[in-house]
Amino acid sequence: MKMLRIPLLIMGVLICSQGFAATAQQNKMTTCNAEATAKTLKGDERKTFMSTCLKAAPAAEAAKPMTPQQEKMKTCNATATTQALKGDARKTFMSDCLKKT
């Protein structure tokens, strides 16, 4: 019985420790809150600032380049839209377009 307690205790500690790790959203909230406090914003100004700050994409995501497949998909999709293709015609066009090199 004593041998079973130690592994269970370790597993319990590991599971609980995951709950304490801050998520990206929590980190963003902390950063935005600190900026708003540093700027001494109050009331509606603070609400507006916090909303804008929390909606802003991180710099790493904004500068992330598209893969060649994503670029091809974007180009084919734009062409299908300009040709006003719908339904099966659009599916066929997209399939053919994406197969081209």
C-alpha cells in the first residue's frame, strides 16, 4: 500500500502544477494591464486600451511567413473569387489549381 502512495502523490503534483502555468492569454492580460496602469488610464479610456491591446496579435504571429502551400491556396482562392465560381465548378477549379506546380 505504501508503494502505491508515492507514485500517486507524484502524479497528483504533476497534474496540479500544470494548472498553475500561465497561459499566453493570461500573460497578455498581465502585460496590457501593466501598460494601462503605467499610462494611468481610467474608465472608458482604460477599457478601450485594454480591448485594443488584448486583440492585438503578437509580433511573432504578425511576421510569420506563409508556406508555399498557403500562398498557392490564397492565389487559387482569389482567382476563383474573381471568376465568381460557386459549388462544384469552384471545387473543380480549386483542385486543378492546387495540383499545378
